[in-house]
Amino acid sequence: MSTRTLLWALLAAIVVLYAFPFAYLILTSLKLPTDAISVPPTVLPKAWSLENYGTALATPGVIPSFINSTSTAVISTVLSVLLAVPAAYGITRYGTVSGRIFVMLALVTRMVPPVAIGVPLVNLMSTAGITDTPTALALAHTTISLPLSIWLMASFFEAVPPSLEEAAQVDGCTRLQAMVRVVVPVVGGGIAVTAIFAFLASWNEFLFALLLTAVRAQTTPIVIANFQTQYGLQWGPMTALATLYSVPVVLFTLLLQRRIVAGMTLGAVKG
């Protein structure tokens, strides 16, 4: 067997390994409610049905939870990018020791378990009077995504040669104008990558959503967890809602696919 064939076989095995859980999730959502809990379980549905999707969408709170998840993720992503871009730019362009220490400390905060800051955040939001709102949850999610966003953007800015800004300043731009008009467009792919990571961090987050929301700002991961009742798990509606909840992430990634590729290859070729 040639090396090329072996690599393709290994790649196919990895794809199947990672794709099977998601494929099984979709297939389970398309089963009849009785087939979804059958023992032993089957991979393919005995009869294809959309009944689980109807049940999931008819469950009280599902549609508002999608709206809450979307608004929370968008606010958190915008905040993370708006704060990470100037912070990372300043750290990379001024190159101070304090800036490097700041990046390291930002990464260290990622090691703190979210549960350790959950209760203080609840008290802080209660004092501010914004508990059970998408704004409060978005601020909490920003504490998760911002350190990683700064670190990612710093690596992208380092790949951009300072000569681009110097040329813009020679043409009459201020440092801020050079950053906005020249550097930011160059690192557009990196910003897209950072935005996706920030969006996913908020979209999939469960703990803060559980602690900071009750009814009005409840997100979809909490609603999905509510399908576990005293009578057992409602596998059909739960997998259907989880499948629907995955669609925006897939579409968001596909829409920014070119930007992601540009961001991941930024700095690979330097002239």
C-alpha cells in the first residue's frame, strides 16, 4: 500500500470518527419517538419522520430561546472583536514588556474554571439589576472569549509587516487611520477566525446561561437540557432541537469560509 493511499485511509477514518456522532444525532431526530428510545438502538430510522421537529418547535420557550442565543452570541462576539483588535494591535506594535505580560495573563485567565467566577458574576449582575437579560449573559460570555480573542488577534497582527503602516503614515495617515484603513483589512481573515471562536464560545456555553438566566433570557442549551424530565430523556425532540441548533453555526462557518482560510494562511508567505 502506497503512502498516499495510507494517508487517505487515515483521513477517511478520522472523518468518520468525528462525523459519526453528529450523523447519529441527525438520524435519531428523524426516527419515530418510539424508535428513538428502542433497545437495542438502531442507527438508521425504521420509518423516517419529522414528528420530533414538530414536537421540539412546539415546546414552550424554544423559539424565544433561539432569539436569546442569537442576540447573546452576537453581542458577545461584537464586544470581543471590538476590544481584542485594538488591544492586540497595541501589544504587537508597541512591543512593551507589560504588553507581553498582559497577553500571558490573559491566557492564564482561560485556565480558571468558569464555575469559580460563576457565583461572583451572579452577585455582580444582580447588583447591576441586569440578571436574566441577554446583555448580562453576553458580558459573562465575553469574559470567556476575550482572552482567546486577544491572543489570536495578536498572532495575526504580528504577521503584518510594520512597513505597511509606515507607508500609510508617509501618505498622511495617522496611526489610527493606518490601522483602520490598512492593517485591519489585511487581517480581515484573522478577524473572521476570531469572531467564529467568540461566537462558538457563546453559542455553546451552558454554565453561565444556567446561573444567569431564569425565563426571559434562557438560551437553547438550557431548553435542550430541560428535555430530561423525571420520566426520562425525550431523545426524539432533544436530538431534533440539537440538530436545529447546529444549523446556524454550520451556516456561519460556511459564509466565512474564505475569510477563515485567509486568516489561517496569514503570514505563511512574506515578501
